[in-house]
Amino acid sequence: MPNLSDGHDTAESFLAEIWREIELARRAGDDTREIRASFRAHFLANPFGRYVQDADEARRVPGKLRFWLRGGTRDTILDLRRLVEDGTVRMHTGSVTEIEHRADGARVHLRDKAGGHRFLDTGFAVNCAGAGPNSKYDPLTEKLLQDGALSKCSISRGLVTGPGCETGIKGVRQLSPATTVFGDEVMAMPLYDAHMLRTYARRTYA
């Protein structure tokens, strides 16, 4: 389990402590799946507000934590590891700045942390980055947003409900992987995990 201290004034301070714990776990031999499970269990048992009390600062944490502890089921993580080890898949770090269509496939342009640019030629490119900034939710969620029964967090861009997943419509509650704020409670980790969704659903109707 991570060893985290209470009362951080900023998201940056708390994230630095989280990164320290992630690095310690990696050096001890844990993989991302095991580290993510440990953090998930910790934050389900410990209210996130004890670590970063300022709500706006707290809302800056989940996005970075999701990036550090990327999603994936046990099977997909093990499959990726196998494909990397046998040379079928190669890992490259960088931000995609452009995908250039060519007669024999695609050229993917990357920018590294130092600002340098390079490109990779491939047979085809698949966008696995998820929804873009102008994407829409399902029709019901869009209608709830339109009517003001739900709102979006200006920092995380996730959905905001009232306490207990309540919306602005009596008797209607909302819970989904896109929900990042429940009343005054800020999610430490996105609800892309079925176990976390079940846990919050049980708490809502307890």
C-alpha cells in the first residue's frame, strides 16, 4: 500500500509524493497493474479530501494519475508484455503531432520531452488516445447537461453530480466512468475500473 501524508496544499506536492511511491514500488518489482490495484484499494478506503483539501487543486490529480497508471485488464497488460518481449511491438515515447498519409501506409510525427521531432513509418495508424475535446456523451447525458441537471468540471472536464450521485432531477442519479466529482468529493482515480464503479454504486444506495 502507498505511504501518503495528509494535508498537501497543492496537487503538485501530492503528485510528487505519489510518484515517489510509484517509483519505490517499481524498484521492488511491482508492475503497473499491481501498483494501480494498490492505489485503487488505498483511495477506496481513504477519502481523497484528507490529502488535498482544496477542491480545485484536488481536481488536478486524477488526470495525471490516470496517465501514470494507464488502464488495461490483466490479460491485455500481459499480452502487451509478451508482444514487446518477442519484438512484435516496439514502444516509443512522445506526443503525436501529425499523421501523414502515404501511398504505402502512414508516417507518424512525434515530439519528445525535449521538444525534438522525429517520425516513424508504419503500415497503418490506429488512434487509441480516446475521445477528443469536442466529443459528446450519450444522448441521455447530453440532455442532462443541456437541462442543467449535470455539469462539467472546468478542470478535469469530467461530470459533476450532487452528493450520492444525485442530479438536478429528483430521483435521477448518474454514475459512469466520466463522473469525476460527487458533491464535495473528488475522485482520486477515474472510474474506468468495474470494481470501483460497483463500490460507489453500493455506497450510493447504502
